[in-house]
Amino acid sequence: MANVKSAKKRIKVIAKRTAVNRRVKSHLKEIIKTFDKAIEEKDFTLAEESLKLAEKKLMQAAAKGTIHKNTASRKVSRMHKKLNSAKAE
């Protein structure tokens, strides 16, 4: 356990940030699952809407430092690729 006041504060701050990051990551997973389900069911209008939302939320998470910007870009790119290949079938 921390003894110094600044170390005690850091513990509180880290706990708060961890909670925020967990919530954001959980929300991202839900959005991506919605996209995958829409692709599976061939519902392209829902897929496009969820892709738009996912791209926005992924980039926001990257901007805040919750996830790395390259990770966000990679996920968005793969989602676009998945949508385009599903439409082509």
C-alpha cells in the first residue's frame, strides 16, 4: 500500500481511468458484434450504420488513448473489407 500522498492519489486516478477504459472497450465490442451479426444476416443497411458508428467510436477511443490509433485503423479497415466482400457475394 502506498504511503505518500501523491502515490495514494495516483492509485485513485488509475482506478478511475481503468473503469472508464473498460467501459469504452466493452462498448466497442458491442458495436463490433452488432456489425458482425448484421453481416451474417445480410442486413447491409444495419451493417453500414453500425460500421459508421464503429468507425466514429474507434477513432474517439484512439484519440483518448484507450486503444492505439493503428489498432483502430486496422479494425475499421477490416470491417470495411468484410462489408464490401459480403456485398459482392
